[in-house]
Amino acid sequence: MTLSTNARPRDVDASLLRSWPLPMPSHDGDKEARGHVLVLGGSREMPGAVILAATAALRAGAGKLTIATGRSVAQLVALALPESRVLGLLETDAGGFTVESVAALDPLADKVDAIVAGPGMQDEVATARLVHALLARLAGSDARVLLDANAMGALLHPPAGGAAPCRFATPVLLTPHAGEMAHLTGIAKEDICAAPDRHALDAAERWNAVVALKGARTIIAAPGGERWQHEGGNIGLAASGSGDVLAGIIAGLAARGATLPQAAAWGVALHARAGECLAQRFGKLGYLARELPQEIPALLEQAAGGDADAAAWPSGGVAAGSRVER
């Protein structure tokens, strides 16, 4: 089904975000009330990806954090993030996780509020098997699921007997940049960049997913045809680890109770504005992805019109720059 792109998408700007407030825990709520995030990812070659995503999830307001990563790097990750429980999963020779690892995740399935899978993962086939097993275990739960990076390859490697690309039984959030979208669809990257709205809408409907097609102009498309856009251009965000941070921010917001489209819209805006804040201090080139999460708490206060300087969010557009790379 091809959905119409004639209607203008809604701008993700300060006005939209203030009219779409994030769920807030009560003043006497505990860490459970703020939401539990599971970050599934990492590998021997990229253990830092889960550290970036997990840090961002906490900075976005999640109250509880569990990281599931390769057994070979679990201790390193635990030392880097003392706030987290860390599970060490059995690894394949190619750096992925065995499908049996879902057994280690099983006790969490009814306890987590949001899951982000993919940052730093390797072995696309093994990752797809694990993702499908996890999604089957989550059937009927309220957990919000974000598939990022290598985990999006689950579309191309459906369960036995299924057709590719698969269609999710329950909507998940996918966060491809144009190159990843080309890999997932078989459409040339240049064609995707030329018509991002159409390709995001088609994919959202075909896959039954919320699709955040990342770029200088990010398009967020929902399966029912709703569409949002965030425009900007801060080249500093086009750096290693930036996408991991964005995925973590979105997961942290989803754990707090935001819907997938809302978490994606807020996440893209916060990530972009964090890049603008860092560019003002360091310049547009050279700030690090690990520095983005520390900007998020104050930006959340500003966007909500709290005690911080709300004028930092311009009314005509929420900052600039949603360019992200792995």
C-alpha cells in the first residue's frame, strides 16, 4: 500500500513538543515509576555502543537500567556504568549472541518498560534470530521496542518459513539512516534521499513499524500514515556513536511511558539540540557523542518550560541537526 505524501508532515518544533508533553512521574515516585530500560547490544569490537545508549537512556529520565551484552565485555561495561545491572550473554564466533541467550533475558520480559536492541551488535543473522525470539517472548507485554543498527536486520532474516522483509505483529520503532534504509529495502540510497517521505511511509505501512528515517531532515512515519519532520543541520552529529546516543534517548523516554512516535519525535529534537549546545562551546566539529547525554536533563527542563531558560528552544524549530552516524 502506498500512502499519500501530499499532506504536509507536522514540524517537530518547540510548539509541538509543548503540546505533546512527556509522561512525568509523581514527585514521590520511585525508580520503577520512572521506567526500566533494557539495552541489548555491544560486542567484542564495539562495547562502547551500549555504554553510550545506556547512559543516554538514564539521562533521558529512565529510573532503572539493565544491559545485556557479550560475556567477553560484560565486566568492562559494568565498570563503566555502575548504575546498571549487566548480563553477560553467550557469543557466536562472528561476535553476535546465541539464540539461547533469550533464556537469560526471559525473567526481564515482564519487568522492562522499553528495550533498545542493536547498538554495537555484530553477526546480523544471529542478531535476527535473537530479536525474533525476544519479540515472541514479549508478545502481549506492554514493553516498547526499538530496533537500531544491526538489529534492524531482523527484517531481512524472518523466522523459519516467513517472507522477507517481515511484518511485525506489534509495531516497533526502527531508526535507519539512508544507508541502512537502502540495505533494508534494496532501494538505492540516492533514491531514498530524493524521496524520504514516500520511502518512510511505505516502509512503516509494510513493516507495521514506526520508522524514523534519520538525516539532516528526519522523517518519522507511523503505520497509519501519520508523519512528522525535524529539519536542521549540525555536521557535528555525524560522528561515531551519535546514533547510539539517539537510540538511548528514545528508549529512556519510551520507558517513562511515551508512545513510540512521541519518544522518537522528542528524542530526535533533544539529540539535535544537544548537538547545538555542544557546538556553541566547542565548534561544530570535534565534540564527542559521549558528551551529548549530559545535555539532555537541562534540555528536558527547558522544553517543558521549567526553571531553566525556556528561550533556548526556538519557537520556529527545535534547534538544528539530526544527522547521525554509527
